[in-house]
Amino acid sequence: TVIVNPLPVVTIVGDTEICIGESTTLTASGGSIYSWSNGSTTASINVTPTVTTTYSVTVTDGNGCIATSSITVKVNPLPVASITGNTNICEGDSTLLTASGGISYVWSTGATTTSIYVNPIVSSSYTVTVTNVFGCTKTASITISISQKPDIIIVGIDKICKGDSSILVATAYVNVVCPGVCQLDTPEVIAYWDLDACASVMSLGTHMDYSEFIPVIFNANCTSIAAGNVHRINGNKHSCTPGPESVGMCIGSQKTCNPAKLDFSQSLRFEVELNPAQGGRITGLQFYEQSPEVYSWINGASGPNNYATKYVLRVSKNGDVIYYDDQLSTNRTWGLVDVDFSDNANFSTLVTAKYLFELVPYCTINNGAVETVWDIDEIKVLGGCCNATSTEISSYAWSNGETGPSITVKPTETTTYMVTVTDCNGCTNVEEYEVVVNCLIADLGPDMMINLGETVVLTPIITGKSICSEDDDELNKVKYLWSTGATTPSITVTPSSSTFYRVTVTDCNDCRDTESLSIHVMMARPIITYPNPATERVNISSEIPFESDMSIRILGLDNNVIYDSGLEMMMNTPTNATLVFPTNMVNGVYILEIRNGERIYTERIILLK
């Protein structure tokens, strides 16, 4: 008998579709012995195909019967995940990140949109998981680097009197590495004035001559460097004094303590021209200075000094002010001043540049001494040149439309100015600076008319004065100078005839205002006209009230009528009126004929428009 056994019924189960890089387990059944096409002999195998692959298994049952089956595992591609966006942004800015390569997206921020806006405050990485139509996923990431904004400092005159000007200078300091910028590791002295040849003899005119103050120049690694004599313009004089090493120079100081009122035509000045092959910069300034309590001139006088307490340093590059400091304190004995410009981007250049240095001593102690001497010696300018293709700062933009590192402004009221600075990395920052305008006014009121022998007190009402100290009101007091010579806040006067009084007031910031008034003294006359001479109008006062039909005619000296109608007149009080002269009335001497009831009065008047 032949027994015919059935073949085993072979089945294979497992995932038949996977993403590349994934694995799947294939499990065969239906027998006791298994032989896979990949050589495995277990019932289950774990496979990781990189392309679509067919796997077969031969199954043997207990009867020794054999059957074969196969399964195909399809391998789907992963999405090509990518992120686009700006990878370097400025502090405070945002950027748009956009993912691509799939049909759905999950960001590390939790967002599920294709694009997201991010605003990191520090350098940060962002990841997106991208899923394609096969359900396969892949991640992509991007790192956003943060560049800090430039730091900005604005210096200048923050309190001015109405009518004065203020200079504002912006200095920006970058917080990033700027490729191609000239960085001098070892700056050198490029110009030096020892001032030892100082000569000043008034009878010879050498006190006005600065030809002896020639520089010593060191080209360093620049194409060329030029420098001019230390000098003053407009015939400003100098003298000579014993210096810290040999001989120094003396100049006079300005008395005002308000830097807005300084006259820079009296400054001590010297100029350096830098001609770099590619780039260069000025890195520092050194000199000795003093404003001693006792001055001493070589081959000349000595004595008490009304010494300056401060001095200003102002530096310009090709005509634009790039540095300003008006709060530098003077020394009573020789002291070394070392000003560091090495991290000040305003002093770098890619082209030939002329740097003008100006020094002005000011704010004397006012001790009663006649001379106001300030001494200087051993002036050195440091800098050099190096390879450069760019500078740290690319632009300045002020709120008034100007585009340099500094502006000169003349506001009529307190005003805030803004500057936007852009650095080499394209990052911008904004800084504000308020200029306070003090409008000092001394109001004496209108002109007055008094009777002969009457006494009046004149006291101006002060408004708009400067505040120099919040703690000590004594420092905020106003000074007075009357035309009578008095220096008190009020004066008492008893004029015997019509008199003009004037007062000049000065506040702690050297703001001034001059106001005046006329006191007209009434003599024993029934009608008084004032002011006389008059300009556009004249006041008429009567010892009795004006009648309702009061009228005025203007006559010539020959008594011919010039105007008898159409005159503009205003009644101020029952006994006081104002006549406005016709606009076409020419300067000259006229007679006013005033008819008041039955009385007729005549007054001679001078018109001076």
C-alpha cells in the first residue's frame, strides 16, 4: 500500500512594506524544518533589505514532504528632509525656517506647519521630522547663530541755552569679529611734538608765530604720514613755560563753564594725515598738561593764575567730528594724559584721512587773577597701518537725516535725537540723546509812567533758568547786572526824568537774557505822550478822563494836516489810549493835536520806525 501524504501548507507572515533602513520579521509556518533563501533555518528571520526583495522558504513536515513559499518586502525611500533659512541673525531679530521633502512636518518647537518664525535670544538648534507619502520619516536640523548688536555711546552737550548749538558724537563698539578690519597689535608713535623750541617774545611778534612747533614723523608701516605744526589760528598768542622735561607751551583759557559757548577758533590744534596702503587707524593720544595755581613764563613774568578747571578734546576726521569730551579735568601740576582710541571704530580708515586734534581749556576758577594760563608739552599721536578691506561700522543714520558719526544741532526746545548704527555684520542698534534747551527770560513788565518824585521797585520775573544741581540750590542762583551797576535781584529807583533801565541776568549754565523798560515821569502837563521817540505806536495819558468824542489829528511842523481820519486808536483805560501810526507814515517830527471835549492839546512827537 502506498500512502500519499499531503504537502505542507506553507504560510509566511510579516510586514511586506518598510522604509529604507528599517527591519521586518518574516515568520514561516506549516512544517518542522525551514530553509530560507538567505540561508537561515529558523522559522522566523529578521531582514533589513535596502531594495525591494523577495524571500522564499522551503518547509519540510513530519512526513518528509516539502513545499515552498515566498514573500516580497517592498522598500520605500526616506524623504529628502531639508531646512532653509538664515543661519546668522542679529540679536532681537527673527528668521523664517522652511522645511521641505514631505507631506507633513513636526518641529522641535511643537509646530506642525511647513514654515516657522523663530526669535532665539542665544544661538539655538531647531529640528523638524518630515514624513513622506509612504509614511517614512527623516529629521533635519539647523543651527541659528546670534550676532550681538553694536553698543552705542553718544556724548555731547546735553544742556544748552536757547540760541546755542550742541555737538553730538556717536561711538559704536562691535561685539562680533569683523573680517578684514585693521587691528594693530603694537601701535607706534607716528607724530611727536616736543615743543622744546618754544619762543615767545611780544616785541618780536613770536608770541603769535608757531613755526617752531614742527613735528617728528614716523611712517610706521603706512605708505606715508604727514603732520602739521602745533598752532592756534586767528592770531591767538602763546607763551613758554618750564615743562616736565624741557620747555612747554602756554595758552590762555576761556572763562565760561558752558562748553556750548566755547570759541574753537581759539583752540590749540594739530593735524595728522594717515595714508594707508589698505587700512589704518589712530589708536591714541598722549601729552602732559597742567593749569597751575601759579603760572611761570620763561624769560617773563610769574604770578597767581586764574586756572582752568577743565579742557575739551575734539577730534575730526576729514572734517567730521569723531570724538568729543568736554569733561576732562586739568592738573595743578604736570600730569600725563593718555587717551585710548584703539577700540573706537571712528578712528579707522581705508582711505587717506586727515585727523584734526583740538584742545580748549575752559571754566576758570574765577579767583580774581588776571592771567588764565594752561600749559601743554610732549604731544604724541599713536597709530599705524595694516591690511584691511573693511571697517567695524558701515553706517550711521541720525533722526535729523544726517549720516556721519556726529551732528551739530541747534534746537529751540528740548529735543531727543536718535542714531541708528549698522555694524560690519549688518546688525543695527539705536541710541537716544536728549538735549535740554533752557530759555532764560527776565520779564520786567511793560513800560511804566509815574509822577515826578514817585519811587518804584524793579524786580524781573525769572523763568526758564538752568538747573545745575539737584542737591544744592545755591549753585542754581541767577546773577543780576543792572544798567545802574547794581547786582541785586531788585532795584529801587526814583527817576527825576524819563529813564531807561536794563537788567542782564545770567544763570548757572551761563545762559543770559537782557530785558529793559522805560519809566516815563509825568511832569505837570495835562497830556503826556510816550515813548518819544516812538516806533509803531504812542501812548497818550491824560490827567482827566477822555470824552467819548475825543479825536486826534496828525499835523506837520507847518501845522498842515497830514492825517485827520482813519487813525487806529485803542482805549486802554479812561485816561490812557494808544495811537497806532499809519504804516505809510515816514520817519520825522510831527505834532499830535488831541481834542478832548472843549480842550485842544498839542504834543510834538518823533517817529523812528
